[in-house]
Amino acid sequence: MRVDVKKTYKLYIGGAFPRSESGRVYELKDSKGEFLANPCQASRKDFRDAVVSARSAVTGWNKATAYNRGQILYRVAEILEGRTFQFAEEIVAMEGVNFKEAKAQVEAAIDCWVWYAGWCDKIASVSGSTNSVSGPYYNFTVPENLGVVTVFADQKSSLLGLVAGLAAVLAGGNTAIVIASEKYPLSAITLSEVLATSDVPAGVVNILTGYSAELAPWVGAHMDVDGIDVSGLSKKTEEEVRLAGAENLKRIHRFNQFQSLGRIQAFMENKTVWHPIGV
Amino acid sequence: MTNFEYAPALESTAILDIASQYRLFINGKFVDPKTTQYFQTINPANEQVISQVAFAGEADVDDAVKAARNAYEKSWSKLSAAERGKYLFRIARILQERAREFAVLETLDNGKPIRESRDVDVPLAAAHFFYHAGWSDKLKYAGLGNDPKPHGVVGQIIPWNFPLLMLAWKVAPALATGNTVVLKPAETTPMTALLFAEVCQQADLPAGVVNIVTGDGSTGSFLVNHPDVDKIAFTGSTSVGKAIARAVSGTKKSVTLELGGKAANIVFEDAAIDETVEGIVNGIFFNQGHVCCAGSRLLIQENIQDEVLEKLKRRMASIRVGDPLDKNTDLGAINSAEQLSRITELSASGDLEGAQRWSPQCDLPTAGFWYPPTIFTGVTQAHRIAREEIFGPVLSVLTFRTPQEAIEKANNTPYGLSAGIWSEKGSRILWASQQLRAGVIWANTFNKFDPASPFGGYKESGWGREGGRHGLSAYLKGEK
């Protein structure tokens, strides 16, 4: 009998796979209650490191043309597709669904990713405007990235909710820190392996596993975070995050659809530019 | 320096019929405040009392919210969108018809020059109603889904710097999208809102669609915390904005915030200097600098600093400070004693921290609240006058050597409301406008506003936009 080579699930920060600086892990059980893995229990310090990495990646990610960002994100979908079985097997283990259902979720997640990838170079046309002002001025409004967004991934699905949260943020030109689902974190870590081997620059996506409620107050209070997707938090924790987030007026949103333009727009700023017209 | 003498050209106040007392406007009628209290509103240019205005307490706010809820459920939401729009068109027309009255009253209550209230505030307020009237029956084209829904009852709190215009920015989109409104005007400038209540009556707007509760910060707080208010829209200071964000953190209330700013106005070496100087003056001295998006941090490329400052000082010497009702006046009164002391205190910190102050020779009236047009040179990024919003006619001047340095300095602030760029080179303007983290960029112009143009800030300057298609989303529930 061959003994399996098991994987150590680590964090993903700045393109590297560190363990939590705290040295903490938590025991993850499968749907039958058997030991599955020891994912890292990320600390406040890990989160702060992730913010530094995400902030430093904002400029580079936005120097790329929107067309280029779209291609980079599409490339992620290509690599996801090749790993379908690995994702499906992890989903079977965590969620206890059958393989067919798990595979269907992976395919839906890949399609969702492709949907968002295609938005990169269209969002400005759909979400921006030229405005007829009453005077000799050219006036237009364009959407721009918000900056650094923390995504509390959906807790109810392993991969689909995670992808919807992350891809929407990236399509808007933001960099992200994802706090993975507590119960279903393996898809997030495997996704980070996909990202690490795609063309997404280091730091654009950072993924932490651990306890959302423990990290939430630090996320809410961090002054270098611009936006938070609280879809994966309880209402009570969301309230704590909103209270702390008021200090620098973070943009905080909860979503109920996986594929929606509103998800992208929520983490973008609109900039209006005026210029006189004349000879 | 040539000293032009101008004969006074006073706008008459005979057009106004000011009552000695104003009550609250709730459910289409003027009613006594349950507090039984009234407070004075004064003319900041001479400290004379204009009138007594009702002070709304918790029970009054509750009555106003109930009236708004009732109107939302029984009349306003039953009306077709096209008919709703027609009420807004009516209001726009009445504002135009009574424009002079509004302009004179605004100048009396606020202290701003009649030239500005007449040519900017009032026409723009009417334009906001006219623009949004046309949106009422076209909301499915606003990019928020096929059938976007209003929130319901909206609580709106507005500042004293553009009393009627801020009312229009708030009320027009809220009504066009099918919401009903409880509006709290600023404590020091309630008059034009109360005159607007008469306009609502003349337009035969259904009772309770617009309710106006005058009072102070406590009145606003009752409104923010009222459980039956679905949405809060606030314009004012960043500190109050944050307090509102905290107050609603555990509720389902939707919030938009239009807060402070410390805009950089960047002058590149290739700028057209004379036009730029006009733009600098307009950027900081328009409305006494009581403008959240004022160009209060001037960033001049180092090699043209001397020329720009010399011309700026010469231009500032011709700014006429004085009676706001005089049509020649450029710079009117500071809105209140409280604001004057804030401007004085922050400016004093500029002296203490080592910046050099300059003001032209100008005689200030003895009564009322006044501050001369002022610039500080030798300002560094660390100075309080480079970081905090002064909200007065005080300009901080900094310099830069490279375009990259200009952008870094401009963005080095927690605010992000507006910015200015002066350059004759198109590619540089577009580059700078991309780099600046601010919601409104004025290139080779400054302080321009239009109902079709979205306005609002990045970072701690607020949440959401007002005006344009983007502004509608503040008052509609979109898909997400």
C-alpha cells in the first residue's frame, strides 16, 4: 500500500506561501468528522503583512491596461479548468456532496471567473459617462479602482462564493486580501496555487485562512484598507466591522448575487473630469 | 497699486417679506414646534436678527418622519413616475420665478455675495430640479436594473455654505427617484429652506413628501437615529460624517456622505499664468472659501513660483471685501462667529509653525464676521494649514519640482474630494487627472458645478456621488 503524500496548507502573501507568523493552525474536519488538514490560523500580524503586500501591488496592477488585466484573469480560468478534479475532490471532502455536484460547482466558479475577466475593459464604457453640462466644458466620469479590498469569502460554498468575491474586486483594478471560509478553506489555498502559477503579479491577491470573527475587528480598523466585502460574515460581526470601518470611511458591502455588475461597481470610485472647450 | 473706487450698488431687500417667526414644515403645513422653542438666525454681515426659527426636538422629528412615511405609502409611491416628474418641473419653474427673492434671502442669511447667490446658487438649484424632473420616468435607463426601487423615507442634513443649493442637491434626486424627505437645514442658515417650503405649497406637492425641521446638531441626530428612516444623506464635516457612519453601523440604513476636502490645485510650469491666477482666486475665494472642494492647497512648480505669486498678490489686491448685498462685492461675510474663530485659530497655527502670511490691504466692516483674503507661503506638508480643512479664504502655497512630486503631495491627505490641474499640455493633464485620487478634477478651470456632473469624494471625503446618472444610485436600491 502506498502512503499518500499529504499537503501542508499555508497562507498566500505577496506571492509566497508562508505559515502564520503566530505558528497557529486549526484542525479541519471533513464532512464525516474525520481529520482533513491543519490550515493556518492567520493572525493580526499576518493580515497586516497582507495589507502591505496588497498596497504595494496596487500601482503595478493598474499600470497594466484593462485589456491586459482581462487576459491575466482569463489565464487564471484556464489554469483553474486544468485543476477541476483537484478542486472537486477537495469540495467533496469538505462539503460532503457527491463528485458530480462538486464538479458542477467548480465549473460554475470557472465560468464566473471568466465572466468577471471579461468585464475589465468594458466596465468604464458601461459604468462611466460623458455628461452634458450647461457650459463650454468637456465633462466625463470614469470608474477607477478603490485600492485595497478585503474579501470575507462566502461561508456557504467552497469555491463559487470565493471566486465571485475575489474576481469582482480584481476586475475593478483593486488588489485583494481574501479571508477564506472557515469551514471550507482548502479551495482558497488551492486557488492561491493557481494564482501563483498564473500571470497575476505577486501581492495582487493575498489569501489567509483562519477565524473570520477573530480577524474581522482588525480588518475593520486597519487604516490602509479601502473596502470590505462582508458577505462571509455574520450580521453581528458585520456590525463590528462597520463600526470600526467608519474611522476611515471604508466602503463596506454585502452581496447576495455571485455575478453582478454591482459587485464590481461597489469597489470602484467614480472620477469626474472637467476641461474647458475653446480655441 | 491702483485703487478702483466703486460707488455702492446695493441689491434691495424690499422684495422680501420676512416674518418675525417661522415654524416647522410638516405634512404640508407650518406647525408649532412641540419643544415650543425658537432660535435666532442672524445676518452674519451685520449681526442683526433676521427672524426666529422653530427648534425641532425628538417629537417634532418623529412627526416629520411619520408624515414622510405616510406620504410615501399613501400618495407619492402611488403616483406614476411621469406625474412625479411634473411636480419637480413645477418646483424648478417656481424657483426660477422667485429667483431674486431666494438670492437676496440667501445672501442675508448666509453672508455670501449677491453676485454668487444670484448667478450661482439659485440658478443651479433650479437646474437641479429641472434635471432630475426628467429622470423620474427614465430610471430604468439609469443602469441600476430594470425596475430600481426607492428607499422610502430619506433623512437629509445639509450645511450652511450653500443652503438652497445643497437642499436642491438633496431633495431633487430623492423626489425624482420616488422617496419622501425629512430635511434638516443648517442651524445658521434655515431661511431659504423655509422659503422653499412655500414653493412646495405653491407647487401643490402632496403633503408630507417634503418636511423641513429646523434646529441644531441634536435635531440632526434625532433624524439619523430615527428607526423609521431608511436612508441618510449628509453633507458636512468629516467628523460628523464618521459619527453618522458609526450611528447607523448596526442598522439597515443606507448612507451617502459628502464631506470635507483639502484640494490640491496644481500649477505646472507650462500653465497659462493669467488664466491660472483667475482660477486660483476662484478656487479659494469663491464663497469665502466656505467650499468643501475649495482649492485650498496651491502646488506651484518651483521655477514659476515667483511669477505666479506676484500676479496672484496683484489680483488679490483687487478683491473687494464688504457688504454681501453690494453687487460689486467679491468676498462676503464669514458665516458665523464660530466659523470665524476656527479660521482665525487655524491661520494662527500657520504663523506659529513658520509659514509666511500675506493679505492685501483691505478695510473690513466693524460689525459682522470678516476675514481678509489670505495666503500662506513657505508651507510644508506637515503644517496644519496644509492638512486640515480651514473652510475660509485662506490659501496654503507649496511648491514642487517634478510632476511625480506634485502628485505625491496632492494625494498625501486623507481627503479626496477635488483637485485642480493647470497646464497647456493635454497629455500631462490627462496623466495628472488619472493619478490624482479625487472625485472631481478641474483641469484649467475650478469650482464648476452642474446637475449632470457627478460630484463626490474618494477616501475620507465621503460615500457616493451627487448629480448625474451616478447620483441617482444614492436614492435607489440597485442589484448587487
